[in-house]
Amino acid sequence: MNLKKKIKSNKTKFLVSFKEIDEISFNLDFVDIIDLKDPFSGTIGAWQTSEISKVVKVYSKKKLISATLGDIKKTDQIFFKLKKFDELGLDFIKFGVFFEDSNEINSLFKIFK
């Protein structure tokens, strides 16, 4: 069964999370966005930056690429890792907001302005 032919959407993009680089090539025709996530390292566990770089080199001309930062709960650590991931050539960077205090959330999002 060819899923691309069964589901026709002009707007919806398929983001699929991969935990290992070897999984990507087998599924490349079925995804629009390659998401790099290590579920064994937490809810939104991060891949090693060296492995992310390999994926970007091989697939960035073919697909959009997303990666998760990991289960980081401190604003300064999120900021540090965002800067590091930004240098990898990713299209999207995903992270969780684990703060209960709205001031912490606001201070985190202010770094984007």
C-alpha cells in the first residue's frame, strides 16, 4: 500500500520522529519532516550533536529536519543548547516548557526577540 497515494493533502506535512540514523533512509519517501528525537533519553530526548550533523549533511537538501533539545528545565541551559543547535543547520528546533511560573516562561521566550 502506498500511503503517499492514499493520503492526499496540500497542507498537511508528515513529521516523523526517528531515534536512529539508520531508520531514516528506509522511510524517506513517506515523510516531509525528519524529526530527531531519542525517547530513551527522556520525553523529548536529544540526539548527540555529531549524529545530528551527519543527518543534516545527508538529508538537508531532501527534507526539512527537526531536532529536540532534550528534557532541559533551566532557562540558561535551554539558551546555551539552542545556540549550539542553531549552528547545526536545522530547519526546526523543538523543546519543552517545563516551567510552572509564567515569569520563567516569559523570560525564556524573550530570548527570541
